Amino acid sequence: MKAAIFRGEKNIELGERPDPQIQSPTDAIVRVVRGCVCGSDLWYYRGINTHKVGSIGHEYIGVIEAIGSDVTGLAVGDVVIAPFTFSDGTCPACQAGFESNCEHGGAFGDGDIDGGQGEKVRAPYADATLVQVPGSDFTDEQLASFTALSDVMCTGYHAAVSAGVKAGGTVAVVGDGAVGLSAVLAAKKLGASRIIALSRNPARQAVAKEFGATDIVEERGDEAVEVVLRLTDAPAWMPLSSAWAPTSRSRPAPASSAPAA
């Protein structure tokens, strides 16, 4: 099958990988319908962190083409959303809600495991990993929205939850990329009454307002802190950071919650 292949710093090419096959009774084979380039892909592309030569891509949705004998919650033909990691759903970490740290899990597109920037993917632990989308005959717009649920929206929502966003709260979202904008949307859904988006990009400011931002702050650094504190007229607020540093295993929580000085 055709797939994007990482060859080294600033070197990605279209190449060939073996067609995935069922290797375990808990596997599923997914034909990729939509895939995304994540901001984290740029870390190894630019040489900031390491990545094995091979498969890439951890944001994708697709259609199940085959399932192992132990897969019970999915069927051939199902449209599914894949998260950026796969997990068994049964280990202590998974049971505690930390599926990205599954004892038996891993990451899609890590150089060895099939990636979402290829034609097909073998998804281990399919029942625990893949999320079925009810229905059929989806529009291009719907498929694009489903793809956002594979990573960026989940990460933005996780940021809002980790920051302790609650109904009636005031939130400052630092970062206006896909994750930052998703954090704005998540904060709105969690009931925040005031959402301050830090953004200098007019197009992204417009999306932030559409998603629920009540205020836009274009300043940066100490000036931004002063403006946010002046807007809130309060000693405490919830800052959400949509940026995260690369690690060798799994991404850290992309949010923090702390009182402003």
C-alpha cells in the first residue's frame, strides 16, 4: 500500500508499506478515509525530537475492512474514529482513565506501527481503541469534523477539563491553533461564562468568537497577563495552554490550572 514515510529530518516521501493483515484476534484493519498532519509531526520533521524511520500519522478516520475473531463491538463496514494511541482497555492504567499510558498499548505512526498517513492501518485492540460512528452516507463536512475528533478536539477538551473549567467560570486560552480553538469550544460546552482567547490572527480570532470566545487579547508575555487580569478584575483565573513539549512515549496533559500572581 502507499503511505507517507519519514526518512529523516525534513525528508518525508510517498512510499510503499506492506498491506496490513490481522495479526491478533483483537485487531481490525481500517481503510483510511481522512487523515491529518498534527503539529507534533513537525517536531521530528524539523529535527527537534527523534522519530524512527518509517510510518507516520496518528490522526485518522476510516472504514473497517476486516476484524479479528475476538472483536465483538465493531463490524466490517463501520466508520470509525481512531485516537492517536491504541490501548487494551483492561490494564490498570486504562481502568484508571489513562489509556495513553496503557501497559500494552502504543502509538499509531511511530515508525513501526501503521500510521494514519497511509492507505490502511492495523488497529490493535480494536474494541477498546476505535470509536464507531453511527450512520452512513456522511458528507465531506461531517468527515472533516470526525477527523478533528481523532486528536485536536479531544486534546482541547482535555485541556479544559484539566484546567478545572466549570459553569460560570472565566478562562484564558493561550494558543489559537487547532487545539487552542478546540479548547475554546470545550470551555464553552463546559459552561464557562467568559472565555478569553489570546490570538493575533484575524481569521482565527473569528473562529474563536464563533466557538464562544467573549474577549480577544492580542498582547503577549507579561503584557498579556496584565490585560487578562485587568479584564477579569480578579486574582484567580484558569489558563489553558494549547502547546505541549514532545516526549518519547506519550503526550503530557496540554493544560495547567493555577491562580495568577
